[in-house]
Amino acid sequence: MTAILTGGKTPALPSVALLVTLQAVVSAASLVVEIVAGRMLAPYVGMSLYTWTSIIAVVLAGFSAGHWAGGRIAEMQTPRALLWTGWSMLGAGVTTALAVFVLRSGADILLPHIANPIGAIVALCMIAFFLPSFFAGIPAPVLAQISVAAAPDHSGRALGAMFASGAIGAILGTLLAGFVFVAWLGSVGTLALVTLCYLLSALLLLWLARRAGDPSGMLMAGLAMLVGLLLAGATVAQPSPCTEESDYFCIRVEDVSANPESPVRMMVLDHLVHGVSARDLPDVIFYDHAALLDLLARERMGGSDFSAFFIGGGTFTVPRKWSTLDPQPDVTVAEIDPTVTEVAIRDFWFDATDTRILNQDARAALRTDGSRYDVIIGDAFTDIAVPAHLVTQEFFELVRDHLTEDGVYLMNVIDHADRMIALMSLVHTLEQVFPHVEIWTEARRPEPGERMINIIAAGFGPTDKDLLQGLSPAPITFGRIPPKAVAQLKALRKPIVLTDDYAPIDRLIGAESY
């Protein structure tokens, strides 16, 4: 077969150095796609443990299937193996460019028909990122086989170099995606760059196949490459779903005002609304949880001057309202994403002049902060759950140590009315740290299965009132769940103490049963 393909001559094998470099590039590109997949999915299904688990599983499944197919190709004669591997890189380029279109169309088609959120995440991952991973997995066994043939006297070293280059490429791709590409190019631009990388790899492989003696299919390959380049251009031309794409979130700013002369804007981080603000109404709060946080904090402080530490900024709705109070509270906000802060100042009319803003993780900020506060407010979310490191007994002990003698910790918790497993576990955990723990929510009977907004108040003494009247922006009444009812719920739900070692908050919120 080799003689037929090469006219009786021994095929011109590529150097091991070239093959090792090519494998490193393909491996790096494939890991860039894996990292970007998380950002691409976030506007549709959020970013959670389930999202990353699905992405990693689907990508590894694609790599595995690709390695198997590559093993079959590696058994071919070298010229034909190079040709088929070049075609696989064309496939990787085309399917990577198509991932943007497949994901957006697939989300519109699949999400309305898949009730289970985990099923929806897996389905979107499969249709968008399995094929790019499959094609990217093909070259590894082929290039390894050829490298052994190219260096028969040092086959072990050649094989080791191929494995090492794959690992080094994966590390490099991960670092470049996380620290460079997404921040500077955005997710769509990054996928376009990966597409170009795959197409150039395909061009090199097809040239190597031609040099080794198999020029067949070059015309079709050229047409396929042209299609890939056009798709890459179309990918870049696609409008981003994000107003700003930061290192942490896809941030969207949407105008929801009835009167354009008096704008009202909504901030969406990934796929969840994180706040609404009106330009001309700085003292009006549009969301129940923010209204209750405002009411509880001022009620516990008796209307006097006080200091507050916010875990999470979002639209900075409550700090913006408090800037209108007299006396004005001393406010510190730990918002991990500086772009969120910039958007709040630019698009949500937040004046940061009198607010101390720490663009870092709240737990890290408290650990190095020697101040004590009258009120600490927890309102940070990734997807629908509070980040796991902000719900543990160890973190609550850190919060307690930064409260004044009459201070209070207020925490926003979303849970299903007919489950309340996560809520009860948070209460149970806080009770290990604070002598008084209360649950506040809207004073009405919830609908079956409804996701309720709850505020936990933990401190060294009780709130003086059982009911609070407020505006959100319509009149609304909030009530404290009686301690006897809380005790009954705890006995029914069998809550756990959340620790740094074990805090399955995503499962507690998302599970059907416990």
C-alpha cells in the first residue's frame, strides 16, 4: 500500500519535533474550548457545579471517542493517516465555529421542553461541544504512532514526548483561556481563534500527507477550509449576548422602563436578574429581598447611624438608597468582579464616592479586615446558590468576629417552599455560631413548589418586631416565621451543619429529596 501511495518510495515522515509541537497546539486549543464552554453556557443555564461537571464529562467523552477513532486511523499507512487526521482537524474547526450557532438555537429549542435543569445542561453540552472534542481527540494516537515510526531507535522517548506535549498543551490552553483569551477576546472571539488554529493545523497535516505521497482530496479540503474560515468570520460577527463579558460573568444591562425619559434598568449576571434600579428614584427598591434587607437592617439599628459590610454588590441598590439617608451609614461592599462595580456606576447611577469598595472575595476581604460592623449582609450568588465557601460554619464564625456587640448578620436565601432543606441547613449551621437566628419572608401563604425569598437574621439578640411594612415598590408585608414553626421544619427536614469540608449547597437547593 505504501509503495502504491508513494510511487515505490519510502514516505517522508514528519520530524518528531514537529509532531510534538502539533500535538501541543491541538491539545491547547481543545482545552481552550472546554474552558470557554462554561462561559458560553452561563447565559442559558447559569454557572454551577452541575454545569462544570457536565462540561468536563461531555468533553472527556468526546476526547475518548476521538482517541478510539484516531487509533483506527493510526493503523493506516502514514500518508493516508495524515490525510484523515487533517480532515479531522477540518471537522474540529467547522464544529467549533458552529458551536455558537448550535448553542443559541439549541437553547431555544431544548430548554422549553426539558424540565430537569441537569438534563438541560447535559443536552446543551452534548449538542454544542461533543463534536469539537471528538475531532480534537483524533490526532493524539495518530501522531504518536507516526512519531514512533519516525524515531524507531528512540520510540520510547518519542512516545513520552507526545504524552508530555499533550499535557503541556492542555495546561497552556487552560491558562491562556482563563487569563488571556476570554478577558481580551470574549468567548465568541476565543472560539473563532480556536477555529483558525484548527484550520491551520489541518492545512499543515494535509501538506504533510501530500509530501508523504497522498495528495487526494486536496480540492475538497480547500473548499472545507474555506467554509471553516467563513464560519469563523460569521462567529465573530455574531452579536454577544453580554453587554460586558468579565472574568466572572456575562453581564447584561436591559432597559425595562415604561417611559424612556425616566429609565429603569435591570442587571442580569449570566442568566439571573441581580437587581433593578431607576435613575430618578434612588430610594425605591424593586426586589422583595433587597427591600427586606433594607428594612431589617434599619429596624435592628433603630434608625441610628451604623456601619455595614455587603457581601456582593450587583446593582448596589441598597447602598444607593442608604446614601440618601441622614445620617448616612458607613458602607463597605466586597464585590469580587470589578466589572460589575463599573457597570453599576456607569449604568445604574450608583455614586461610589462615599462607599468603600473592595473588589475581592468577601471571605478573603473579611479575613484581612480588622474592622467591626453593625450589619453584615450576605447577598452573593453563583447561579441560584450562595457560593459554598460563604455558607459554612467556619465562614459564619468569621462573620461573628467582625460584628459589633449588637450587630446582625442578614443573609438572602432562595429555596423551594415545599422543601426548605437548604434553608434549614443554613439556619442549623448559623445556630452553631449565633444565639439568635430568625427567618423572615413575605407574610403570605406560598404556592406549592414556589421558590421563596427568605432572609436569615443571625445575631446576639432578637428583632423587636414580628412584622415589617415596606415598599418593593408596591406595599408589602414581611413576617418572621415563629420559632416553633422553625423547630418543626428542622425536625422534618433533618438539616446538616455545613462546613468547609462538606457544604453541598447546590444539591440541597436542587435536590428533589434529601
